Amino acid sequence: MSSILQRIARKDRAAVEECIETYGRLIWALARKMCPNKEEAEDAVQEIFIDIWKNADKFDPSQSSEMTFVAMIARRRLIDRLRKFKRQPPMEVLENLTSGPFQSHKDIQDCIEAKQAIEALNQLRPEQRQVLHLSICLGLSHQEISTLTGMPIGTVKSHARRGLIKVRELLGLDDRNNLKGATA
């Protein structure tokens, strides 16, 4: 029996509907987590399904599962959209830049700490940085990261743990200080 993607590649219209029913929830969940609002997520989902239909003929069941293939297309499209948004700052950021200097000492301190954290993240291995970005910034679970990246779940957890340890080390935070704060 042919997979959904193989049937789509043969222009089977019923397979298109089956693809939406089968993978729609997964793609919607990924889009909602990685897009800034519902409207952007809706646009992303449409683009993802168009990419799936255009690339269905490239699916090779001996290379990956259908779900992995679909998730990788979704991941690529969503990352492309994120890169696009990073190049175009949102309007509220532009308004904040023109509204004047920092409002308080806390604003300055938050800015300094954010810059230090970004610098620490940039020193990580690419895999660790990717896993932490997907987890912390986009709120994805280890399982979702595993599905998106194709990494085994254990590898995702290892990259997350080692990455966090390295960031703490680079920021000069040690576990003894964290334990004191937790018991106080």
C-alpha cells in the first residue's frame, strides 16, 4: 500500500485530504508554538502544506518515516519564517526605540543580562544552541524537538542538559549559589 505522500505525488486528491487530517494537528501545534500570533500560524500552515504537496515526490520511505518527512518540511518552513521576522523587527520594538532612554536601572540591568545570555548561547555547539532555542524560546518539549530535528530523544535531552551547564559556567553561575537560593 502506498503512503499518503506517495499518493500525493501521483496527484491523488483523496490523499491530500488524508494528509491534512493526519498531519494537520501536528503542523498546527508546531506553527502555534513558533509563530508570534494565530494569523501568522495560519499562513505558515498553508505554506507548509503547499511545500509538502510540492515535495511529496521526494519522500523515500527507506530514508525516513512519513511523519519525520512532514515534520522536517514544517521545521524548515517555520525556521525560514522566524528568520524573516528576525530581519524585520516588530512595530512595538521600533516604537520602544523611539520612545526614549531606558525607564529604570532594572531595564538597563535586564538588557545587560540578556546580552550576556545571548553571548553565552552563541558559544555553545550548534546542536546545543538549536535545542535550547527550540526549548526555551519556542517552548517545545523534548519530544517535539526530537520529532522536528530527527534527533533521538536522549540526544535532545543530553544537548539540553550539557548546553545549560555550559551556559551557567559561561555566566559564572555555579550550583552552590543556586542551591542556597532554593533552600532560602
